[in-house]
Amino acid sequence: MTAPLAPPPSRLGLSVIMALTCVAAAIPFGRREDWLGWLAFLVVAAAAAWVWGVLLWGLWRSVRACIRDRLEQ
């Protein structure tokens, strides 16, 4: 039997990779004043909100785990 492959990347890692890809595709259109400029702005804003949401969710889980561990002692 062969050894399993490496574990998949974390949710934060995947989020950062996807957000950077979306932002890199949208940035060239960001200075336009038509609908493409607004779409690029929305893509960048959504990617930032997504990454910050994942970061805050991880912080919330860490705080809950810390409180739970202290209560168990």
C-alpha cells in the first residue's frame, strides 16, 4: 500500500489563492469608469470580504477553543 498524498491546503490558503487570482484578473479594469470598472471594484471588495471573513472565523474558533480548554481544567 502506498502512503497517502499530502493533506489538502487549509481553507485560509485556498481563500487567499482564489482571492489573489480574482483580484489579479480584475485590477487591470479597475480604473475604467464603465460597468467593467464597477465589476472590478465589486470583485476586489468581495475577495477582501471573503478573506477577512475566513480570518475572523478562524479567530472566533480559536477563542472558543481557548475558552473551552480553560473551562475544562
